Amino acid sequence: MRDDPDQTAADAPEQKTDASAIQKILLERICLLQYQPGDQLKEAELAREFGVSRTPVRDALNRISHLGLIESRNGVGTVVVGLSREQIFHVYEVRLELAALIGRLSAIPTEPGHQQALEGLLERAEVLRNQFDADDYVLINHELNELIAGMIGNSILRAMWLQTYVQAASTWHRVAEVMRDEVAQSLIEELTDLITAARNRDIEALGYVQRVHINYGFAKVRELFLQP
């Protein structure tokens, strides 16, 4: 396990310690590889860290287990696992189809605040050109996904989008470490295209921008992890 999981941006258990908040923090640590496949997650230790009983910790772990990112093993306990090649392939297949629906199913119109938020993310992404950091790359993507999810009015689509996002994001840190300049440039291009869509108040275009860049990410994941 990598050191200092407490130093992540979202890691602020004192602010809110319900199961949803704990789940978000643990998922971020998995995506940042602070928890790696094989690492054990102990309920008692996490409960002490977050200052809660084991109940919300257990609830958070149960939710994460449904994503296929952790599992319970006899005699070992709860451990982090990586998605299989087949699972990764299936996740990206679904995300490509979901992206096309963003602007068609109860879409929430873009507002000036969306554009401003995207512009702020673009500024941070441009820093990666000269000072690349895989953690920052993943965290910018996390914030971007939360912004996109907030524009999805259909609750079922939003739930599926959030679930498959986390599953896909569990592979990105490894991709970013290998393809630093390439993924930084792609993120800048994605945010630039999204800003244009937001400026034009075109939520359907925003969904298709996501689809194009999900397909790009899928190609990179295939290149690194899914080749025979």
C-alpha cells in the first residue's frame, strides 16, 4: 500500500462521515493507487480513522464491492482487486453508449456556472503539460465527472454513469503514468471541446464530446492492458 492516503484532496473525514462520504474517499484512494490490488481494508482501522462505528464503514465497503473493486476473502478479509480484462472491456462498451444519452434523456441545460467550472479545470489541466502529476490528472477527471453527472437529469442514467465512471477510472492512473504528455493533451482538448458545448448551451454535443474522449481512453487502455 502506498503511504499517506490521508493527503488526498477529498480526504476530509471530519467534515462528513456517513457511508457515502467514506465510499467516495475510499474510491478515490483506489483510483490514485494509494490502495492497490491485494491491499487489505480493515473495518476497525477505517472506523478509527473516520471517527465512526463500523456500520457506515461496512456499508461503504459493501457499496464498493458491487463495483468489483474490492472483495471479501475467507481468512483474509476485504481486499482491493483490479477489474479483469473482460470487465474493463465491458465497462468501456457501456460508457460509450451512456455518453450518447446524456443530452437526450431528461438533460439539464448548461448554465454559465458550468462553463466557469470547466474553464477552471482547463487551467489546472494546462499545468500538466509542464508539471505532470498522475494524481492531479485523476483528480481533475474526478471533478469533471461530478460536473457532467450534475447535468444528467435522468436518475437511472446518472447512477449508471457514476458507477461505470469509477470502474473505468480505476485504470487511469496506470495509463497516466505511462502516457503522461499524451493524456495531458487529450484532457486539455476534451475540456476545450466541453467549454465550447457549454458556451453554446448544447448538452447533446457535450455528451458526444464525452463519447469521443471515452473512446480515446478506451483505445489507450486496450493498448496497455487488454492486448493478448
